[in-house]
Amino acid sequence: MEVRDTNIRKIVEIVSDKLANLRKDTVKKTVHSSLKDNFSQVLQYMDSKRDRDVLEAVIVKISSVKSIASIKGKKFKGRVSKHHATLDSTLRRFMDIKESCQTVRSDMSV
């Protein structure tokens, strides 16, 4: 950094990227260690398959598909990847339904 030709912004970017990656890795490790012992019981406690799928997708957003597969003890990651990939569109559909349920049609207000 003491070299006169060094771009300080580049150094800040490198340090910032390293810290962000470190933070992500720490979160992933924390999630994995917190869930690995009782994740299957948590999934059994959930009432519906949809609830279990959404929980898996949310945890994948926090950590990764690989970590959920290792927590569950499964080698096949396709189903978990699908839940993660469809979560945003499913939530968007839910919000659309929620919004349309709250709007009043003009012929209903008469």
C-alpha cells in the first residue's frame, strides 16, 4: 500500500471481497453445525411437504445446496436445487394471490 503507484480502491476491493467471502463461509458453517443434529426431526415436525420444501429452499438461500444435502445425508441434490430455483416464483405467485384477494371489484362494492 505504501507504493505510490498502487491504486487504493483496488486494495479496498480486494480486502472487502475477502471479508465478504469470510462472512459467507462463517454463516454457512454456523448454519450447518446448528442444523446437522436435528434437521430430519425438524422436517418431520412440519405438517406439509410444501412447508418442508420451502424450509429447505430458505436454508439453501442462507447456505448452499451442498450443505443441505450433507445435512440430510443425501447425495442427490436435484430436488433441493429445484426447491431453491422455484422459491422466488412461488413467493411471487403467493404475493399476487394475496394482493388480488385484497382488491375489491367494482361490482362487489355496489
